[in-house]
Amino acid sequence: MSTTLVPPTDPVASDDPSGVRRPVSPNSRWERISLAVLLLGTTVAYLWNLSINGWANSFYSAAIQAGSQSWKAWFFGSSDMANSITVDKPPASLWIPGLSARIFGVNSWSILVPEALMGVASVALLYLITRKYLGHWAGILAGVILAVTPVAAMMFRFDNPEALLILLMIAAVWSMMKGLEDGRWRWLILTGVFVGFGFLTKQLQVMLIVPPLAVTYLAFGPRGWLRRLGQLFAALGAMIVSAGWWILAVELWPASSRPYIGGSQNNSILELTLGYNGLGRLNGNETGAVVPGGGNAMEGMGGGPGGPGGGGGMWGETGWLRMFEPAQGGQIAWLIPTGLILAAVALVLIGTARRTDPRRAYLVVWALWLLVTMGVFSFMAGIFHQYYTAALAPAVAAVLAGGAAVCWSHRDRLWVRIALGISVAVAAVWGYVLLDRTPDFVPWLRYAVLVVGLAAAVAMVVAQRRSIAAAALIGAVMAGLAGPVAYTVDTIATEKSGSIISAGPRVEGEFGPGGGGPGGPGGRGGPGGPFGQRMPGTPPQGMGGPGQGMPGMGGQGADGRGGGGGLLRGSTPSTAIVNTLSADADDYTWVAAAVGSMSASGYQLETGHSVMPIGGFNGSDPSPTLAEFQQLVAAKKIHYFIGGGFGPGMGGGMGGNSTQPSSQISTWVQENFTAVTVDGVTMYDLTQPTS
């Protein structure tokens, strides 16, 4: 059997009598400096010019604002301070920024800084997990990869649920691995707690890591299998309690005194969990999604039946290669092939080590996280956005760093050096392919990545001397990370706002709502719609008048302000509109009502007063009904109704349905109240009927 070369600077330095290779404590000066650079660099990058994103996703920012003024809204995750309806997710991701906004006031920084700090905490925790089992430099590599993954960097500077979700999922792996060390029940119970609160963050998405956690502990945990099975059931119980207390509170709370559950059709959190945010995401049968009653209004405009993609509807084509397609490739896929190669080789190297070897468990849990989540994302037929892939980032980082650390410590074997060389070459070639999809973005970079990467791959194979091996390692890291770093820098320097965003420059052939290119939400201005090209029948930017752009997808007044908002972007009210809504605001429960949460959110954020989002996010929830709205108007609880925006019956909604309450309310208002236009926005004074 060949010996293992372990230089003093390698991740693993010694064996103990039990056969477990223990990591060296990071007490050298260079290790402390490198850790400080990682954490400080991540902090600066995530906080740099953070306010460029403004309200980010105003749908969630409005709910954070509501929670900063009303504890009831904070508890339920209401979209407005008056608690008419909740967001379409549980509220855990709103609780921390809600407290921040309550303390520091409602502004871009108070909302987004907690998200950025969760990102730094995620990087730090992943470092700690990796260092413990594979050494300091492996931990540094894992932290760096997570920090510079474009989609992760974007979501750690945004107010969607992803930042907290990622942190909780990493924490679940941390506690499970602690349980693998000593077999104590408390670690498995804590794992269940982290998963439970992940459920309160984004419902069933967190469940994708449950099979990897369970399989890994059952296979590699200490002591007998009956005890391990019992501990997993204890973790399941902790998960149910940690998520169930809030679910139970919502179910038992009288519906008449709590907000309507946004995203559901029957005011039920269980329906929301199993339907719109559950099985509907998998099979595409999502009642209330985009078009009232389900379905895809833009089917035929892209992938799916009638479109070029074939099989994925408006959310892109499904299949094994979905994560590597233009829409997702530059977001997350840079290092997936290399990571899987290195992990496979590392597991072979670990070979016949004892069953409880923590290195094997580390690689297996992260690899299963990556494969299970990637598989579900690749084949889900329902709503899918590019930014969902942020959930893959920790697994990609851990699999690559862990696999590389094990392989590097066995590089005295020729076949291992060949495997290392192949993995580096794959990263270089795949990086070139991804960068070639954006030929005008730093055009020389793709050639540099290819040349440096291939040279490093050759050096990796032939390296016998330490100096050559070090040069090969440096070249490999530079080639592998150059593309993600460039995309991340572009992401940080570019405004990201709206309900659907993507990282990096626009990619030709990018598909799906929210391509981060010209005209796409979160991208640069230019003649494009949310699919990276102008939608049929819509004028180019800079032309047309109020409400220009794809009907229902968001528009703005001719001066760039006063926009009524839409499905993808929040409203941007002008000073005149804010002054109109703010006049006598204290005399009303809601200063205004608007169809769709994105339309209502901007008015609420700018005025600081409740604006009712009729129909919730999509304008398709039956809240309020026409009769309920009429009663509120008769009681003079709502001052204005704001026209435009997204929703059925608004003259711009997609697939309008006259049986939907939002459409009925719109028609009733138009027939019974006089319209006035303020800075290009149509408004109705509900205290002044026409008859």
C-alpha cells in the first residue's frame, strides 16, 4: 500500500490511536490572517453599496415594514400593517429584519443588512464545519466558494427568504455532524429544530435536505442502528414541534381576527403548504399562480408546449441538464462537475476506513444535498426561478473543498494526480463555456481561464516537487474561481430589485422570467422583457406612456415615477401621489387599495401607511371578496383605489377572470367612482361615489 504524503501545510496532519485523522488547529499566523480575510472580505462585499438595491423585493419589504409597526403583522407575516393578508410564505425570514426595522427605522439598510450578515454567518459556519473534519485550508476554500457563488452573493444582499433558509440548512448539517461525533440525542434534536425553522422560512424546500441528513446519520452514526433510528425519530419530532407551533397557532386563531393566508384559496396555511408552495411546485398544478385558477398565461412564449423549450412551460425546460442551461449555468453551475468528480475520487480514497469516519459522512451528506436538490430543481414543472439555485451553493462549496482536501493529501499517487488534473481541466473548459455565453462581458477572461486552467491541470499531473504542486494549486484555484468572482462583482455593482432577479450579466439564450439582462428585473435597462427579449405587443423602453411594458408585469409613468407596479416590480409613487395618499391618512385603516401585492407595496413603503393588496401577490387570492370590500368602503376604512398594476380586470392582467374577487372589485369601483389621474396613475376616491 502506498504511503500518504502529508506536508506540514496540508489540511490533515496527524492520526490518533482511534484511526480518525484529526485536523490541525488553525493557530498559525497565516491561518488566522486567511480566516480574517475571508470573513472581513465577505462582510465588505455583501455590505458594499447595499442600498443600490433600494427596497429590493418590495413584496417582502412592505411586510417587514408592517411587522415593524404591528406585532400582529410581525407574527403572521402580514403584507400590511392593518393585517388584511399575509405574504405567501411563513414569516420566519421576516422576523429578524422586522426587528431591525423596528429599531433602526424602515429603510434599505435596516432591511438588507440582516440578510448580508446571515450570508457572512453562513460562510463562517461552513468554514467551521469543513475545518473540523478536513482542515483549515479546506474550510477556507469552502467559505470562499460559497461567498463568491454569484446567486448566493445576490441572495445574501436581498430580502427573499433564501438567506435565512441557507443559514438554517447549513446549521442543520453542523448539528447532525456533531451528533456523528458523540451520538448524543441533543444534536439530533437540534438538527430537527433547525429544519423546523427552515420550514417556517420557506416551507417544503427545506425538506430537500432531510433525506441526506437521515441517510448519512443512519449509515455513519455511532452505536447501534436501533439507537440511531430512534434519534432520527426524535429529530423528526423536534422538527414537527419547531414548525408546528406556528402552524397550529394560525389554524386555531379565529380567521376573523387574523390576516388572510396569502397564496391560498381557502384561507388555510395547510393548503398553502401542500398546494401552491408544495406539490404544485412539483407537478405545475398551482392554483392561484400567475393566472387565477392556475395555468401559464405565457405558455408558448418560451419553453413548454407551443414554445421552443418543450416541456417546461413558462418556467423553462425540465431535464437532467437544467442546472447547466443558460438561465441557471452562470448562477450556480461553475464548479458542480469538478466538485462531483473530486468527491467521488475522495470517497474511493477513504475506501475501507471505519464506518464512522467523519470525512466520509461529510462528503456523503453534502453530495446527497447537492444531488437531491439539483434533481428536484431539474424536474419540477411548477414555478421555478433562477435564484432558487442559491440553495445548492453550500453543497457545491463543501463537496468541492472536501473532495479536493482528501485528494490533495494523497497526491503522491499518480492516479490521484491524474484525477486532480482532470477535475481542474473540466473546471477550466466549463468556465470557458459559461463565459463564452456572455462574449461581451470581460471578453478576455474566458481565454485566460482556459489557458491557466489547462496549464494548471498539466502541472497537477506531473508535479512531484512541492513548488510545482503549489503553482498548480494556485493556478487551479484562479481558473476555477475567476468566472464566479467576475459574475459576483458584476452582481454587487448592479441594482437588483423586483420579485424575480438573476445574478451576473445577461446571457444570450437565458430563459425564464427575470433574466438578469436588459429589461429583465434586476438587470440593466434596455429593450427587453423578463425573458431577455421584448415581449410581443409591448413597446420598447423609453417609448409609450404610463404603464408601458409588458401588461401586468410592471410599468411606470412617463417620467419614470408614479408607476403602478405589477407582478415583477413594486410601484414607484411620485411625490404628488405620496402627498395625495398621506392627506388625512390617520382617518382611514387603509389609505388605499390596489390589486396585487407588488403594486400595493411601493405605495405603502413610501407613505408609511397601510395599503391593502387585493388578491395578494398574484391578485388572484379571494381576499377580500366584493361584499367584504364594499362593507369596508361603506365604513370609510379605505380612502383610495389605485388602478393599473397586475391583476385580473385591471386592463393589463394576464388571463383576467371576471369571477375573481379582484376583477369584481375593479369593475365595481370603475362603475361607481370617478377616476382621476395623478402623475399618470389612475386613482378613485372611495369616499366620493358617482351617485
